[in-house]
Amino acid sequence: MFLPALFLFATPPSTEDLESALKRFTELISVVETQAADPVNTEQSVYQGAIPGMLRTLDPHSIFFDPDQNEQLKQMENSERKGFGTVVSVLPGRVIVLQAMPGTPSAKAGLQPGDEIVAVNNVELARLQFDQVVGYLGESHQHRAQLIVRRPGNARPLQFVLDPELLDSPSVDRAFLLQPGIGYVRVNGFDPQTAKQLKDAIEKLGGEKLQGLVLDLRDNPGGVVQAALEAASYFLMPGQKILSVKGRSIAEQAVEVPKTAAPYLFPLAVLVNAKSASASEILTGALQDHDRAVVIGEPSFGKGLVQNVFPLTGNTALALTTAFYYTPSGRSIQKPLPSGHLEIEKQAEQFRTDSGRTVTGGGGIQPDVAMGPEPQTRLRVALDASGIITSFATEFIQKHETKPDFEVTPALLEEFEVYAGQRNIQPSVAEWSRERAWVQSRLKQEIFNQALGVAKGDEVEAQRDPAVRAAIERLIQPAKPGTI
């Protein structure tokens, strides 16, 4: 989480001890360079050894960026990333193309939904573990890649050569109506364009005419804090506090909603989980403390450290922890760290929202409505792990035209049951009956993923998401006195 420049001020330390320490360090480097048994790469020793080692004595989140990492940081801040524009489903031993984004290298090369990527740069993906496949695919996006692809209906494998390009990576990546009047917006991070993208998404869905909005911040790791502050001003009243900041070298400061803000007034639900961190926790905590939104999901990550990025010579940079974030009620967002890392102010267990509701301190944001992910069952695990749903969808779209009003019929469900049975997935009649609605939804999602795009598939997935369903219920039913 990176703080706006208005918080950047601190008293410089005395230079006497610093000069003495630097002299000793220079002498040490000199001895190592001249006397070590093997040649020493001084830049590598400093960038990957001395500096990270020093920062580890401070806290786990202060980071040194070498030139390559600093360039990646700049790309992230500009909402850009290298890639081929391919959306894939990674299954055990298999990688299936779900979508080739228009205008991207994968689309220009001719990749199609349903294609199975067999090998990348002569590495057979079936030989890799699941986590290895994910990591290898991510690494391959940075350089030219040669793909061997098996296409349904083609006996011979196809070969593609893709060159990565900088791709636009919007932080507000999903916006649609869950039902008439109830909107859904997913924010996967905070960068300089996030607030504008959020407002544009809300306006596209109906703006002030909306009867409610589900704001999904799950798996949102944070980012640029100014974007979260701007987002908060879309929902909070002018003059309301968004956060406060306190640190050893920083006097306590508060950030309030600008007097000129014109917030939306429709009901709001915010979804969080254990991977919601930093800027997403700042926004969620402010909305919860002012009783502006009901928070649904799992306790958030608990990263409330103020970090400033200091540019250094040689195109390097330092992200340094300088203070702590607090919600409007005074809760520290930061969870306690291991002994010896930072001094975190001891928190009371309970705080009060504007209406007097009790909210819990001690780090992270505790949801108003606890809601975990959809439970896994034996049949669901078997179907997803085998990739049968994806394979069935691939064969289906080769034979049928899929329109936005497509629904999975009972006859198609029976056809899928036979298809699964032929591939040794033969649950009991009771299991099929219990999972009928889930299978129906997953089939529709996979068919939409490949025929209409992953965004349409996500709309189907949202309809069966327990947290989304709970949010809709809270938005359409009037709250009882003293509750959200």
C-alpha cells in the first residue's frame, strides 16, 4: 500500500552513526571482493543479499526493488502487464483455452476456445504439478513462446508462436446486473485508474437508479491508497473520516471525504475474504464504521502498514513502512507481527460504529455476516479435477450455437451424466440429485466461458456464489433497527 505524498515528512537522523556503519560495510565489501574464493558479483550481493537482509530486521513488508522489479512496479501502477491475452482453465495435467481476448497475440495467432495447450517451449505441461503449471505459464508470458496445441476435431497437433505484448489490465474487471436494480462490481486491485473505472462501472449499471450494489473486494491485495480514498468518497458523506495515520516520525493525520463529494445513496454490500488486504481493507473499514455497507465474507488479511516508495539511484526503489492505518472508529487494520517486527499499538477488543454497533479490533476487518466459500463435495471435486465439464462444454459448442439466453435443459443434464459415466464418474442417484443445481450451473458457466467469453461465465458463477446470494438478500430486505 502506497501513501500519497502529503504524508511524506520525517526528521533526518544523525549522520555520525550512519557514516561509521557505511564505512564498515564498504570495508567488508572490499575484503569479500578481493579475498573470496570465487568471484563476487557486487551488485547481486548488495541487491539480493545485504539490502533485503537489512529490511528483514524491520518488517516483512518493506521491500527493495532492483531495476527489473522497479520496472514491473511501474507497469503495475500504469495498469499494464505483459501477456498473450489468453484466458485458460488449468486442470490437473491439462490447460484448456477458454478465451482469446480480441486484438491480443493469442487471438491474432488463431487460438480458439476449447484448444488444449499440450506444451510450451517444448515443456510438456502434463508432466508438471498443478502449481508448477501455473508458475510456468506466468513466466512464459514474459518472452516469446512456442505452443503445441491439440484442437478438437484435428488429428494433428497445431503449433503457434506468440510474442507477448503490454496488455491493458483494468482493476475493475467485472460489472453486471445480478437482477433488475441490483448491480455487481468486482475490483481486483487499486491503481491510479481504479476510482474512475469504478464510477464508470456504476454509471453503466444505472448510477443513482440502482436499488443496491454488491462491491466485490475478495482477493483484492490493495495497491495505491489514493484510489481507495476516492472510491470511499463515492459512498460516504462529505466531511466523514475515511482513515487516520499514526507513526513514529509522522504526527497523527486524518483523511476526510471532500466537502464537494456527491455520494451515491443506494444500499451497499461489500464482499471480503482472507486475501482482501491493504487498500481494500481501508475502504471496507470506512464503510463498515460509518454503517454505510454490510460486510459479508471472511475476516480480511490485516495489512494496515503505510508504505512510501522512495526512488533511489540506478533505477531502484525502496518501499518502506513508515506508519499504521486506522479505521474511522480507531481500529488498527494491521494484525500483530512476529516478535521484534514493528511496535503495534495494543488494541481494545471492541469499537463502535456511528450507530453504536460493536465491531472488533485487533487487525483485519471482521465481516458483519460470516460467509465462507461454496463447500466442496466428493462429486464436485471429481468433476472439476477431471476436467470433464470443460471437455463436455468444448464438444457442445462445436455442435451447437450458444446464445445469451441459453439454459441447460434436463435433457442436456442427462446427456452429461452419460458422458461422465463413460469416463468412470458414476455417483449414486442420490448424489446426482443433491448436486443437480450445481452441475447445471457449472455446465452453463463452462459453455458460456468458451462460447461467449469468461465475463459471461462469471455472471453465471455469481448467481450460485453464497456470499453474493447473501448480499442480494440483505440489499432487498429492509434492515432491522440497530443492524446493517
